[in-house]
Amino acid sequence: MSLSSACHDVAGCPAKLSARISGKPAKGVLKRRRFLAGSAASLAAPAIARARDSSVLKFVPLSDLPSLDPIWVPAYTTRAHAFMVFDTLYGQAGAAQDFAAMPQMVAGHTIENDGRAWTLTLRDGLLFHDGTKVLARDCVASIRRWGARDQFGQTLMQRTDTLTAPDDRTVLFRLTRPFPMLPDALGKFGVNMCPIMPERLANTDPFRQVTEVVGSGPFQFDSSEAVSGARYVYKRFARYLPREEGKADFISGPKIAHFDRIEWQVNPDQTSATEALRSGEIDWIEAPPDGVLPLLRNDPAISLQRAGATGSWGLMRPNCLYPPFDNPAIRRAVLGAIDQSDFMAAVIGPDPAGSHVPTGYFPPDSPMASESGLAALTGPRNLLRARDELRTAGYRGEQVVVIIPANLSRVRVLSEVAVDLLRKLGMNVDEQISDGASWARRLISKKAPDQGGWNIFCTALQGTDAMSPASHAALRGNGDLAFPGWPSSAQTELLRNEWLEAPDTRSQRRIAAAIQAQAFMDVPYYPLGTFYPSTAFRSNLTGILDGQAIFWNLRRTG
């Protein structure tokens, strides 16, 4: 992802969100208190509330929305928001179809000139939420804006000679060389999906946020009801035209909305959220804390589902722009002290079925996974040796700013384990804690750590984000254009280009093993293991796709 250096440059967001963005939470806090007070009242009569709101779904997201611009902040809450509002030209199918890219907004495509000319034809009847038709020139402008920020998009645009709209329904790519993964790029599920928006908005500088939320997806964002830090409302777009053929599979197939209204209730108090779920006031909690899972598992009114077929993986990301982690030798010294089991036990519990270690730089059991370089994680852990290696590498007590989101429970836990480890290594750690949305916005800052930037952050990403070198943003080595942390590795980039040109899967696997071996030398991030979280919802909800925050195909049965 090509990300801006302006950590808090969010002036383009709608006025309703200005309280959170400007750092003035009073209005959101007041609204949240009203919501919680209302929760207590509705707990007394959940059946009445449910009968009155049968067409309304109430959802507690992972965190507050850090941005309404779908390509601005690489956060899963932004992605969930984006897929409700914006449609994509292609959509990624599920695990049963190897996550293949399927036509979504396009009726189909043709490939000519030995793979160097792709003609995409839009479906008839596509409309934006403002009532205007979706035209090919909207798509061209949207692809260009997205391609300036997203890692996979940058790869596609680097291979694009010209991108034009010969007529209202035709998008034409003329490539410098064949790129068979073009649909995969345009249809990716990862953060920074390729959202199609009106040309007037897509022409906004990629490094400035759009000022309106206008898409062509199955739900329309209601800015008049948005209260930063408390509530976001989405209404079914009655003029949305789903695909007619196939079935809903992950983010491909017909996107049929069965609810007239989706309410996101941002609630950092997990105890009250859990009580509201059990009472029926809330329909779905995206990420319930692990401590309440036994309680929810024994409640017949609640269902649990694995969140994502490929699980999630933890990582600790160093900032390669500033000392001490601009020094690869220091990054490698810390690697020798990482014990993935410690991180996984803290984040998901001691049950070995809940996690997988060791995890390298690709998801376990995925096509590109290998044991190349894994000895760096599986050998004996030795803190004393790691401390000596840190000193030898040149660490001289520089402050290490670790930024931590208070209300993202698993990320917070990973961060706390990381802080403890770094201090044991003798590093001068400064923990800086904020709410999740502010934390997510700070990630994109390239400022010095003592001026609002950072040295280390931990997070958890989904396996679908790391299935291949093409889409694995955290594994890029393209410096200023890279995922936050901004590592530079000419060898990794060379190998990635070889992987993109590989003639078959066997060749790709060989090159991916070399990429992983190089990553253990460069250490763009520290792999912390794979874990398998659950999402929790009322048992009368059906059709939740892949356990993700996807809101089409979902319906209430009683």
C-alpha cells in the first residue's frame, strides 16, 4: 500500500465524523453513553425490540472506523465498510474455489495480443447511489486512484501501458507484458480493495481523502446518522443490481441484501456488548473476547463461526526508516528471541487447536508455504545471546516507541507480549496507547517516533492477505511505497517479479521459498504465529460468508 505520511490528515471526512478525527470525543462519548443507557432499557424487553426492528441488523465491529475512504487507512473495519458501499469489478471466491477471482461488475472479459490486451465489459444496469450510471470512465479513474496506493495495484499499474474507456461499458488495459493475475488484483479481498466510485470522486488525489461516500454496492452509507465513535448506519440500496448467475461465495456471486438497515454500534465495553448479544439487542459481535467464548458456546441462542478459512496471523512490524530498526542486524538480533508459542498462548489460549506454530511468511498449509529459513524461529530461544547480538549490532539504548490500540483486544495482547520481550532484551521501550481508530491512522505516519511516528507496532492480519507474494503487502521491499514500516529490499523485489513471471505453480513455490529465506535475512516483520478466532452472532442469523463482516446473503430466519 502506498500510504501517506500525514498521520492525522483527515480533514476531508464528513462533518459528522469531525469529533473523532479532530481528537474531540465529547459528542461520540455522549452518544455512546446514550446507546449503553438504551441497551439497559431494551434488555428488559428484547422480544418487543426485535419485533419492531425485524428489518434491522445490529452489529458490533472490531473497532471504530478510522476512515471512510476505502483506500486511505489499511484497517479491516474500513474494508468491511468499503465492501458494503462499493462494488468491485471482480470478486474473490471462497476456499473451495481456491479464492479465484470471478466477474462481479464486469459481464466478462476478452484477452488478446498474447495476454497484453484485456477488454473488460461492464454489466448493464449498474448505478451509483447518487442515481448516476456506472460508466467505464468511472472505473478507469477508480483503478488509477487505487493503483497508486495498493501494493497489488501498484504491480498492475507498473505493467500497464495504457488504461482507457473506449466507450461507456468498456475498460481496456494494454499491458507492457502479460499479467494473468489482473482479475485477482481488481477483485482482492484484502485491505485496500479496488473500489469503484464516480469519476468526480476518483479524480481526488490518492493522498487526499475523498469527501463523499458514494459507491454502487448493495448498501448506502447514511452520513446524516453517523456519530464518530458510536454509530454508523447503512441502508439497503434498492436499485442495486446483483449478478443473476451463481451463488454467493465469499465476495463473489450475487450480493443480495436481506436487511433494510445495518447499524454498527461501536462499543469498546465487551462485557456490555456480550450481554446485549445474549439478550437479543445486538445481532452480531465481530470479535468477541476469548474469555467469553465458553459462555457463548453454551448459549443455544448464540452461534460461533471461525472468522476466515485461513485464520489470522500475528506480526510485529519494525519501522525501517528510523533507528534502531533501520539496521537489519538489529532486526535479526531480535528475531532470535521471538517465541511464537508465547504470543499465541497469550492471544488465543493454550489449546493447540487454536493456533499454529511455527508460521513463516506465508499461511500454514497454503500453496506458497515452506520450511525455508524456519530454523530462525524453531531453534533454541536465547535471550542472553540475543542481548549480546543487539549490542554487537549497534544498539545503544535508543528509545523504541511501541504504539498500542487500547480497544483492539488481540492486537493489544500481542503488543503487551512484544513490549515485555523487548524490555527483557534491554531495549528502552516507550508504550504509547490510544484508541483503535487513532492507532490505525498513526500507522501511516512517516514522522520520526518522537514527533508522532513510531518504531514498532503489532497487528493481526488474515491469511487471505498473505496467500501469495503478489498480494502480501507486508512482505514487499519497495521502500517508501511499502506497507507501513517501509522496508527496502532489492532482492525481495527481484524475486517477487520472478514469481509474477513464473510459468507454473511448481516454479512459484520454489521462488516463494527463496522469498521467505530472504525475508528471514531482511526481517521486514516478525511472524508471531497463526491463530483461529471466532465471530459470534444470534443463532437465527444464517448466511454469514466465511465468518467475515460481509452483510449480503445474511438473513434472519425467525
